[in-house]
Amino acid sequence: MTEEMLYVFGQPGSGKTTLINALTEGTFGSTFRQPFTCTEYINGVVQLGVQRPGGFGGTDALAMSVQPKVLRWLEEERPPFVLGEGDRLTNRKFFQAVTDLGISLYTVYLYVPDELAAKRREGRGSNQNATWIKGRQTKIINLTNEWPVSNVIRGDLPLAEQVRRLRRMPVGERF
């Protein structure tokens, strides 16, 4: 069986967690916590990360040092399909290591204009530092220039349309 990963990334406030929650809605899952927190769904999909109060989590709720643990787990466990979103593992080194393991990686850049992302962060009561936000925005731009992005989805489209576009991808039939 071919191992695959779908990873959604974008700046804070782009709607990553909201999109993944909509994609997995109605799919029964149970959480396990070793060697890091994940959710395994009844359809065999494993989602990296946890949910936090307010519904925002994903990989960003994991420890800063989680990347080597995730890579070791991927190599040892070889799950058939992994779903991830968030900033914590959004980097060229992680994406390259995933592909070096022979896992088919599908990356989705969830694009939103900066003004909309700022409005969303404000609406959820975010207290993220402006300098940190700018750093994340630059990181995302740099990554899209140095890593092949499988799909760009506009995060200002209706949520149902975003989900539909994800489901049209080669790995989308899992949901």
C-alpha cells in the first residue's frame, strides 16, 4: 500500500483548522497520545495534532520539538494516510524528509489576503505578536517558492467549496 500525506498550510487566520474540521466532520475518530497526540479515524486516516479549546489546534498544539518524533513514527508505523495542518511542521526539511521516506506528499496552500487573515485572528481573540505573524507570512511565501505545492485553495471561498476542492485532489476520496 502506498503511504500518503495531505498537509494544509497557510498563514495564521487562513482557516486551516476550520477546513480540516469540515473535511473530517462526521468521521468517527479516537485520540492517542504516544509518541505525540494524534487522532485516528475509523477510515484509517491519522490526523497529526490535537484540538484546543476554541477549535484551533492541529500540529501547532504539539511541542516545538515534535518533528523528529513524527518522522520516526512515520518511518516505524507506516500509516497508510496522514493528515496534517498548521505551522509546526510546515517547513522544507519536514516535507523533504516525508518524501525521502517514500510517502506521497500532497501540500495545499490555503491562501487568504492578509487583511482577511487579520480580521479572523481578531475575531477569535488572537494575541499573536505582529512580528511573529509577519515571520509566518514570510515563511509561507518562501516555502511556496521553494517547495512544489500540489494545490492552492483560496481561503476566502465558501467553506463547502474549499472542501469540494480538497476532495477533488487524488487523495480526497478518503473523505
